[in-house]
Amino acid sequence: MIDLLLSADVWTEIDDDVEALLDKWFVAEGDIVQAGQVLLTVVVIKASMDIVAPAAGRMDKILVPAGATFARGAVLGRLQEVSSI
């Protein structure tokens, strides 16, 4: 299982109390995804960025819904690798 989260290097210049916004999911639970496929978009201090699948697999669980904010280190969703399906 792969935890999907915003990379720690994105947070390096950002205050600890600042939260990000999960703007949009492009996949649903159960969808099959390819490595490098855009899964979701987040917004951090007016900068929008995509989070891509680190491996091929199946979207197992969405933990933070679109429109919700999240803090540093939050797991946004979980991807089950194709070798585990």
C-alpha cells in the first residue's frame, strides 16, 4: 500500500500552521491508475500542483475529500500497487 501525501519539500518554506486545500480528485476509489497519472490537485499558498501516481495500481481509499483542507504530513489517499492486486 502506498500512502499519497504532499511531498515534504513543498512544506519547507511554509509555516507549520498553514494548511493546503485538496482542490480536485481525478480518480475515484477502485479506479485503476498508471504510474505518472495525475491523481489529484492541491493548492498551497496560491500555488496549484498535481500529485501523480508513483506506481501503477488501484486507488484503494480517498481519505481527504475535494474541497477539504489538510495539514503537513496528512495522508490524502492510499494506492494499492498493481503487484498487490
